[in-house]
Amino acid sequence: MWILFTFLAAFMQAWRNAFQSKLSKEVSVAGVTLARFIWAGPIAALYLFSLYQYQPTALPQFSASFWGYVIGASSMQILATGLMVKLFKMQNFAIGAGLAKSEALVAAILGVFFFGTQLSLLGWVGVVVGGIAVMLLSSKQGFKQLSIKTVLLGLACGSAFALTSLWVREASLTLDGPFTHRAAWVLLWVISLQTAVLITYLMAKDKPTLQALWQRPKLTLAISVTSCIGSIGWFSAMSLQAVPYVKTLGQVEVFFTLVIAAFWLKEKVKINDVAGLVLIAVAAILVMWS
């Protein structure tokens, strides 16, 4: 079940990234970040309501730990999304998405040191291969002219996404009930908090960005829908399985990313890009086999 949810999440996230890449050419970073959440709240609420209609169960009790994890995950996801949009502005779509996938490697490392996850020697080989892949994606001309700024930005983005995922799982584990219901509650509160924070910020500092989103309803809705469905997949999978395993399997997104970049965005994918993305996939397989 967690494998199916992960494949759903990876597929929808690849499309969400593509839509965000397009919107980033017309709207500020904060606006593109808000587009991810603005319509996702109602969708998440409807999904949660449907779960209770299909499988009635007692409402959960929300502890202080739950709220701490939700606030932490919400903050990190906003930061991570903003950093990823900056990556899209610095490089093309495939490279930006590839660098953001350092999340899986960081989640594995943090999981081992702080969350009790065990990795074998084969797993650590996968981590090293993934690190090489990230460096390859960061350079326009291979390792000869490696962009340190792009690497650091990509690793910061991946680290923020990794912390988001780890805290989402911890929040889910504090609740009682079926894994689908627990994941849906975490998703609803995370999205609601993120939407409130971003709308408040833009109302105070950047109203033109809100108007820009309003003038692009189809693209904004597409980002919110794909983001929400993807998050349902991620949150459900992480309620069942440890984050490093979910995120490493989620590297299948790189193949969806290549196809979308080449055939929908009409971007030319270079040999280095392909090699780096394939290496990330290899790293995912190694970690999964471990």
C-alpha cells in the first residue's frame, strides 16, 4: 500500500513542479509557493470528510507534540518550496527538480542519526551515489565548472523538504486511528496553517502577487490540485513506512520529470542532466534494496 501511495505522490509531484516552473516565470517566489496551497485546503477537507463517511472512527486527540510537529513541518515546507522556485529560476526545470531530490539522501542521514532508522553498507553506497548525482546536476559542464551556489541551494531545499517529511511522520504517529485518517488530519492542518501564513504575508507586503494569481486561475488551480493529491500520497505513505524508504522510492519522480521537461515544457535535456537523474534513481534502488 505504501508503495502505491508513493508512486501516486511522485507522479503528481512531477506535474506540480512543472506547473510551478511555468508560473515562476510570471509570479514572485511567494506567489508560486502560495499557489501550491491556496486551493489545496478545501480539497484536503473534502478528502478527510470522505474518509470518515467511508470508514467512521473516533476523532483523534491533538497533543502539544502534534502541534509542534505540524508547525515545524508547515514552516519547513514553505521554505523548501521557495528555495525550489529559486532553483527553477537559476537552472532549467529538470535540474531544479533533480537538486530538490537531495531530500531523499538528507532524510536517510537524518533518519539514521535522529530517528532510529538503520542503513546497511549498501544503503550508504546509495547515499554516496546520490550525492555524486546532485553535484553532476549542479554543473552545466560536468565537474569542471561545478556551481557551489547551486549545490548549496539544492541541498538546503532538500534538507527543508526532508525535515518536513520527518516531522509529518512524527505528527501522524502521535494520533490514533487508521493511517489514512491520521495522514489526512496532518495534511489538513499543515495546509491550513501554510495558507493562512502566506495570505497574511502577501496581504501585508505584496498584494500585486495575489492579483497575479487571481489572473491565472487555471495554472494556480492545477498547482493546488496536483500538490494536494501528491501530498495525500506522501503523507499516507509516510504514515505506514519510514521516511528514508518512502523518499528513496519516490525518486521514480525523476523519470516523470524527464518526460515532462522534454515533451511538455519543450526543454532540451542534456547528457549530464540525464546521467545525474539516472544516478539518483540508482541511489534510490540501492537504498531500497538495503
